Amino acid sequence: MEILNVQKLCKTYGQGEAQVDALKQVTFTLEKGQFAAVVGESGSGKSTLLHCIGALDTPTSGNIRIDGQDLFAMKEEQRTIFRRRNIGFVFQSFQLVPELDVEQNLIFPLLLDYKRPDPARVEELLDVLGLTERRHHLPGQLSGGQQQRAAIGRALITRPKLILADEPTGNLDSKNSREVIGLLTQASRRYRQTILMITHNPALTTAVDRVFQVRDGVLQELGG
């Protein structure tokens, strides 16, 4: 089952001599349950790609479909609701709400959508994340690895069609980096969660199903 379909995606910044083609005719698809990584140096276009797929930025041309829905054929308000319900984000900087504890951060996306959390689902995620005993701790009382695990749980809680992970290990040491990649891998296997991760570290791609490289805005698949 195809979850993500990107066709001839282009993103251009500036005009004339200042024009920069950040993405050039990017085309690829992801199936349900696949864990894919995009590697590339800083400035290669990988973050721009993630931001366009997540509807955080608007492409210059091309087409993005998530679960068959044309992302940029929607009106802005419709696209915002679709993104909240169908795309989960994991950021390098965690972006947890500092005033909320782990459990409250976990269920926050559901509350934004006026949905009642399923207690069994919350308990299961806290257990998978290894955060059951930290459920009432604030982000400032957690290690970096624990904060990122909470952020992954927040992305999983809505059962999104797609999770976008933006350098999820960028602020972590090697041990916590391995644990976070292991957790993302488990999510793709246990919940058949489709995940697209960008990273500058090729060593973190050994467990993923597919590896892409972006260089000067051009996407190339390296295998898996």
C-alpha cells in the first residue's frame, strides 16, 4: 500500500543570479511500513525536501500525495488539519512543551484535535518508550534521550500515515542515538509505521529499509 508519492518536486529560492534550486525533479514513493532515510551534507536540500513533504514549506512545482491525497491541492486550512491528523514530526530539538509532563506531551496532539486519548494506547506507548516511570516528569527533568523518546511517542499517538524525523539524533550521544534509531525501527515493524528520516550521518542508516541521498537538490536511491 502506497503511503507517500512524490513526483517531479522542485523548490527554487530567489531569482536571477541569486536563484538557488534546492530541489530538482525529485520523484520517489514509500510503501506502508517502510523506514527510509535521506542522507546528505548540510545545504544539499534534504531539509527542504522534508519540509515540503510535511507541508511546512511550499514547493515551486511538482506533486506530493499522502495516502492518495494531493497535499497542495487542498486549501490552507484543510491542509493544516490533514497535516495534524496524518503526519507526525520528530525534531532534532525535541520541541516538547516544557510546562507539560511526559504523558501530557504524549497526548497533546489528540487534545488539539478534540479527541479523547485511549488509556490502553497511552500505556502501551509509555511501555514501548521505556517512560512509564517518567510519565509525570517535566521535559527539564529528563535526559536528552528520554526527551526524544517522548517526542517519538507524541508522533506515534495519532497513528499518522507518515512520520517525518528531522535529524532526530542530532543532539544525542552515540548510545542514545542507537536507542532512538532502534525505537523508530521498532515503530515501523510493530505498528507498520511509515517513516522518512533525514540525517547527515550515514552510519545511522544500517537498520532502515531504503536509503536515499540528496546532492545539490537531486535525489538518488542508494539501496537498503
